[in-house]
Amino acid sequence: MSTKSLRTLTREEVAKWIIIDSKVYDVTRFKDLHPGGAAVFLEEETSGQDVTEAFYGLHLHEVLLRPQYQRLQIGLIEGEEPQLHGNLTGEVSKVPYAEPSWLSEGYHSAYFKESHRQLQKATRILVDEIVYPDAQAREQDGKRPSQSVFDRMAEVNLHAMRMGPGKHLQGLSLMNGIVTPEETTATKTEDGKHWIVNGHKKWITNGM
Ligand code: HEM
């Protein structure tokens, strides 16, 4: 007979485990705190079962990424790999209408060029990697956003860009040089009758 000491489990305990995308969660203690009620975990088709479909029908993937729920995971089903991932860093969401149309696949815009896409992507990476994790952690401890987040935003001159176009952008490297601030000049012709405008006009009220 094997001498390996095994943990003794009650049938009730095992029934409190559920599988979501190959990950095993122990919801014994959590069940009474569950916003959707404890009853869902006691049903025959939930307790001890693979509830991936039911879970994703009622929750966002992000729920499982919250630290207090990550802690509920006690294991992984042998030989299986989780298949469902949230948004990858910097990627555009594939959820219909979750993104502005100019970012969606197959959409061509007369206004947005490659440089706009590069700026959008770099900004999203910064938000995904620096801003979002800090926001989640501050949500937990109730403290103010970390100074390091503001510093990283300032490094790429994000604060300056958020103030819109203007002189304050002159000479700055924006988002590590992805965007170059343009200077528009207006000089009078020699006869003083006309203006010569150099640069790009981005907005024309009433199209006039
Ligand atoms: C580890 C497992 C689970 C966790 C961490 C969890 C967490 C949560 C959270 C945080 C909410 C609040 C709403 C939200 O933020 O989305 C919620 C709501 C809910 N959950 Fe769960 N849940 C789990 C499993 C399940 C399962 C297996 C079912 C059913 C089969 C279920 C059914 C519901 C229902 C019915 C609601 C209420 C939805 C509403 O009011 O619109 N949950 N759950």
C-alpha cells in the first residue's frame, strides 16, 4: 500500500471546485461573497464542473484577472492549456464596436495615416503596461496614482500633447519621436496684401 499521505476531502469540498478554461478554482469561501449569489455554485451543473461557457456568458474576462479572484485558482487541469486570453498588450480589441472604426480591420480612413496608428499603438502600450496596472493596484489600496506613472507619461510628453496643439509643443520629442510637432507660419507678402501660410491646416470650421 502507498505510504504517500493524501489529503482527505469531503464530497462537499470537491463539489465547490469549478473549472474555467482549464483552470481549477476553489470557491468554498468565495461562494457567500459572490455578487451573483452562492446558489449558482450549488447547482448540479456548476459544482465540480467545467463552467467555462456559463462563466463567460455572465462575466468579463477581466473579472478573473482581479487579484482577489486570481487567488481562488488552485490548479490547472493536467495536459491542458488555457485558451482564453484578454486583450494582449497594445492590441486592438476584437469585440464588435469596442474600438473606433478607424482602428478596426478593413477600415480605411482618408484622415488617419500610419503615423496616427503608430501614435495610437504607442499610447495604448503605455496605458496597458504602466497606467492600467497602477490603476488596478490603487483601486485595491485606495491610494493616489503612483508618481512613477506621471513620470513615465511626462517622459514622452503626453501631458503636453493632451493640452492640444500650440507653442508649448515646439522643440519637444513627442512619444519618443513618433510625432513631430509642426510649426505653421503665416507671413505677409511684400505688397502686404496677402498671407503666405506654411504648414498643415487640420480643422476648417464649416469646411470653408
Ligand atoms: C471563480 C468564479 C467566479 C467569480 C470570480 C465570479 C465573480 C463575479 C463577479 C465579480 C460578479 C459581479 C459582476 C461582474 O463584475 O461581472 C459576478 C456576477 C454574477 N455571477 Fe459570477 N463569478 C464566478 C463564477 C460564476 C459562475 C460559475 C456562475 C454561474 C454559473 C456565476 C454567475 C453569476 C451571476 C448570475 C452574476 C450576476 C450577474 C448580473 O447581475 O448581471 N458566476 N460574478
